[in-house]
Amino acid sequence: MRRTRRPLAVPASALALGLLLPVASAAQGQKPDFSGSYSFVQKRSHDLQEAIARSVGPAQTVGSKKSELVRVWIRSWLEGLVTDPDRRILTIEHDAAAFKSGTGDEVNSYYFGREATSQGPGGGNLKVNVSWKDNQIVTEEREAKGKGRITAVYTLLPDSKTLLVAWRLEHESLLQPLDVRLAFERAVP
């Protein structure tokens, strides 16, 4: 996996494992084409501010534990999608070998059929992979040491214009796992 990461960039990809939604029908067994640019649709998405406050907690540290610094960093990282207009555009490219997705200055590259290692936003090593689950694309990034995990399930609806991303973040510093659904509309070329 090759990753280009800038400070406080949040993968748009993202939400709950096991969220199975109607998917775009593919002709003759072909997988749907997710490639394109999509604009974030806040009114069709979960309330990110509320979800972040509930799962991540306050914007300031409480105590002096190292996990508090990580938790506050995660919060500011997540709030980027809400506050940065440049990060409201999700771009996806994929073919049989690779899946690339990203918002703003961040692009994540995953390769079907192989697990890769990358450096996470907090500096630790991540094990990453991508797979098809029926007509959905599932990405997973998990700490090589620890229990942190980000899972995103990409679902293209039958209109081939609406993309839903079920995104789940698990980390020991969070009050509870963060599960959100993000909705995007395909940009007209």
C-alpha cells in the first residue's frame, strides 16, 4: 500500500461493518464502477459533530495519560471533514488490482489480494487490505500492535450516483467505537 498523508486528513471512507444496503446491479457479474468524484451530502449523512462528541469525547485532554493526547488528536482529525470544504470531495479510482480513495490532500492506495503495511497518522504501523464483499468494497486499516481499526464499506446505490460509506473507527482511547454513515453524490463530469 502506498499512502500520501498530510496532517489532520481524514479518510472519507467510512462506517459500520455489516451494513448491507441495496447495491448497484452489475451487468453479467461485473462489479460496479466506483471510480469518480463525489460531493459530501451532509443532510443524508449522520451528524458527524454529534457522533464525534459521543464517541471521542471533549476537545481538550482530561488528565495526563498519553491516550488522552491520542484521543484529542483523533477528534481534530475527524472534525476535518466537517470544517474543511476541500475535504468534502471524495475521489475514487479502482481497477482489478487496486483501489484508491481520498479527500483533500490524502489518497489511500489499497491492493486487492494482498495485505500491506503503512504508517498510521499517529506514527504506528498499520496492516491494510481491501476486498470485495458482493458488490461492496471494504477497506480495513488496523494497528499492527494494538486494537485500533478503521473499516469502511463502500456501497454504490442502484442509481449509480449515490455512494454510501459506512465508516467505523475503533481505538482504545475512545469512549466507544465511532460508527457513521457518510453520503456522497457523484459529480457530473
